Amino acid sequence: MTTAQPTNPRIIALFDVDGTLTIPRGEVTESMMAFMKDLSTKITVGIVGGSDLAKQQEQLGNDIVDVFPYNFSQNGLVAYKDGDILEIQTISKYIGEDNVKKIANWVLKYLSELDLPVKRGTFFEFRSGMFNISPIGRDCSREERNDYEKFDLANNIRTNMVAAMKKEFADLNLTFSIGGQISFDVFPVGWDKTYCLKFLKSEDYDEVHFFGDKTFEGGNDYEIFSHERTKGHTVTSPDDTKEQCTKLFLS
């Protein structure tokens, strides 16, 4: 991919996907993508999402790895620069297949004993760099997703499950990150979104900004939001992202 240099190439802004560029699990709007492309003429732009590349492509377009200079899926465990692959890391190699099985079996047993108003399918999703665990199941409808989020917040379903897993698998040195409406991610310590920063040489950038919605402690944007190398910005919606970026970079 060949793109013209932005006006301020030494300023880079990294963007979460869900709740930042799109509504949760929604597709980016034409106006939002047009805004991001305009922004990329002013500063360097990168995408850093927790989902795998296939889901990112569903939300942002099949050509997303070619649109902006940096694209990181699964927190940067799958990393692209200028459309070329930089690295792919896998959790199964890192912790071993026996531990993968132990975690999967424990999760399915725990969820089988958990009483929820609704359960659907795909409770345990294996991604190359992490496990995504959803008590309701990722196959739920948008309405069910919205209802579950309210139930989860009122009853601490994910929070309690994370606490139980931390105790059960303390020896594996894992991080548990609650993100989105219905699930949480499990991955080795250091494999949160700060992982992508290893691909950004400090001598190349004067400022590294990050925009995300789950920036609270325990949220999947917290580590990169609070990292010493970044200037973190909490957003509440794609429109808020647009507004904050306009003030910071386009005014």
C-alpha cells in the first residue's frame, strides 16, 4: 500500500473499534469512514481492536488493512503496516494445548451452572491470540445483547466469573479484560492493547494518542489508555470520537 504522507506524520492516533468507530458490533458509517480518511491526511492513523481480523473487516470493510498505515487486530497479535503483515502470535503455542483444554473445560462447566434469562451459542471463542468468553453466547441478537448488558451490570456476571478464573488459573499469568456488551477476553499478561506499541518506534513519533470507550480499570482499553507512551482519550460514541479528533487535530 502506498499512501501520501500526512501533514503531521510524527503524531499518531490509535483507535479502538467498538464504541469508538462503530456502535458495538455494528458497521462503520460512510460519514465516519470519510472522516477517518480525512483525519489520516493530517496525522498517522492506526486501528487497534480486540476482535480478530475477520470481525474487524465486517465492521470496517474488507480492505481495512490497506486503508490506514497501521492495523492491529487481537490487540496487535495480528499486526499490519501499510498492508503488509508484521507478526502473528498465537496463545496455543504460548501456554500449551493442555492448558487451553483446561481453560475451555472449566469455562464450559462454569457456564453450564450459571442461570441467565437467555442463553444462545458460542460461549467460548478461540482466537489466535486470546479466548473470548461470553456467558450469554455470541450468537445472541442485538436486542438480547442490549438486555444482557443491563443484566450483567446489575448482577456482576462477568466480573464474578473473571474473579473465579483469576483464582483458578493464577499460575498461568493471564490477563482478563471485560470489553463490549457481552463478553470478556483472556490472554497472557502483556497481550493487552499495549502489545501493539512495540511496532511503533519511539523515535518515529512525538505523540501517540489512543481513543477508546472501555478505558476504566478492567476495561479492554485501560492498559493502553493509561500507558506512559500514550495520551489517552475516553470517548462515548463514534460522534464523540469525531468531535474530540476535530478539536485536537483539525481545528
